[in-house]
Amino acid sequence: MSVELREELNGRIIVLTLGGKLVKEDYAQFTPDLERAVKVHGKIRLLVELRGFHGWTLGAVWEDFKFDVHHYSHIERLALVGEKKWEAGMATFCKPFTTANVRYFEQSKSDEASLWIHEDFVPANQPACS
């Protein structure tokens, strides 16, 4: 499995790139960074890029479920960027497990996903414009 994590806007936005087949141990690699960002900011936005993604092992599905339940209301927006039709279904499947606004984008529209995840972003400690 290939896992890359990048923080934007001081950890308010997390970009997670996943490739191959996700296994249980992969969660130990990226979950601490997500947990830290949630602890610091309360709510985060998550952009998940699926590149050559082949799904999850059973152990990874369980880790994902535990993460989703624990962070049900901590993700404000979730953008999934993928290459396959079944990946688009993941956006619909995950909606009951989060209060996040969830959207799927084809790989060819990854720029739109990035724009959407950054849209209307008001950094902490700055008031929104009236």
C-alpha cells in the first residue's frame, strides 16, 4: 500500500493519497496525524486521492469503521478523488457514517476537488466577512 499525507493550512486540510490495497497497519501510519489535526482544530477537511486503489483488507475495513465512528462529526468536508466507478459509490456509502459534506470527483477533475475543499475556508482566529 502506498500512503502519503500532506497538511495544508496548518493542518486544517489534510490531503491523503492512497494507492494499492489498504491494510490494517496503514491506519497506524496516517491516523495519528489525523487525530492530532482534529485535536488542534476540532474540525478538519479531508481530501482523499485514490490512485491505483484496490480496496481494503478486512482488518483495514474495521480500522476505517472505528475511525469513522470516533470522528463522526470532526470532518467538515470530505472530497474523494478516484478513477473507477466503484470509487464513486464510496462517497454515497460513507455518508451515513459522517456529518461531513461528502463529494466524489473523477481524477480528471482533481483541481475542482481541491478548489471545493478550500472553498469558503475561514482560518481559525479570523472572523468571517459579513
